[in-house]
Amino acid sequence: MKNTAKLLLISGAIFALGLTSTSCKSKKETVKQAGEVEIIIPCSGPDYFSNKKYFRANAIGESLDQMTSKKKAMSNAKAQLAGDIQSTMKVVGDNYVKSSEFNNQEEVLERFEENARTVVNQKLSGVKTICEKLMRTPEGKYKTYMAIELSGDDLVSAYNETLTKDQSLKIDYNYEKFKETFDKEMDKFENQ
């Protein structure tokens, strides 16, 4: 009798397990039936995110002309990169000026921001393309996927060179303190 009870208990457990796995399977099929499809976008994803060494951006350009699609992708990527760098450099400038406690904080901050814009505009011509994929759409258009990067160290070097030429900032400017502030901001990219 005990063996029969055990056999019934085991059979019941196997039956319940079978129902559970069947219901899980049907849920997965339901998702498939909903028509959802994962879209994989070339030149995007974690390998193309900014990190503590590089500012990175990616974009798409589409046109009936192949070269125009490439130019659009590059222009869009540079615009995104410039915006990201400007935001980061604004935070770096704010934090650097606050931590250095200059007497003329507002003026110094304005000069830092002005120099950041100049440096970013100059350095964008030296971006490196790290991914480029050209596709042709069913409509006959060209679509270019592109990812670019700019070295954080190159940016800081150019920024340092510009700041040390500015006589009104040169007196108050401390490269090591600025680099430390910049590195802390770049480290935040690793934690995103």
C-alpha cells in the first residue's frame, strides 16, 4: 500500500511538472506569435558606448546616393559626439572651477566653456571611424551605419594646450587638478 501511495505521488508530481513545462512552452510560443522580432543595428551596442578612454557615438544616414548616406551618417555621429563631449566638459569645468575656488568663478567658468567649444570643434575633424556598414534598402536607397570615437586623452591634451595659452586662465589653471576632475567624469561612463 505504501508503494502504491508513493507511486501515485510520484506520478502526480511528474504530471504536474509536465503541465508546468507545457504552460511555459505555450507562453514562449505566444510571444513568438505576437510578431516581435529582435532588431540588430550594425555599429551599435556595448562595444560602441563611450568608456573611460574614448568618447563614442553612432548614427545612421540614408540617401539615394551612396556618398550622401555616408556623409549624413558622419554628420549625425559627429553632432551626437560633440553634444556628449560638450555636456561632459561642462560638468568637468563646473566641478573643476568649484573645487579650485577661484575668486572670479563666473568669468573663469565662461572662459573654460568657450575653450571647450573651440577644442571640440577642432578635434572633431580628427575622429576615428571604428565601424561602418553600408546597406541597400528594398526601396533602392543606401543606408550607412557608422560609429566614431575620439580619445579622451587627446581631448584633454588639446584642452590643456588651449588653456595654457589663455593668459587670464593660465595663472589660475592647474592641469593635474583639471585632469583628475576629467578622469572622474570619464570613469562614470564605465558604470553606465
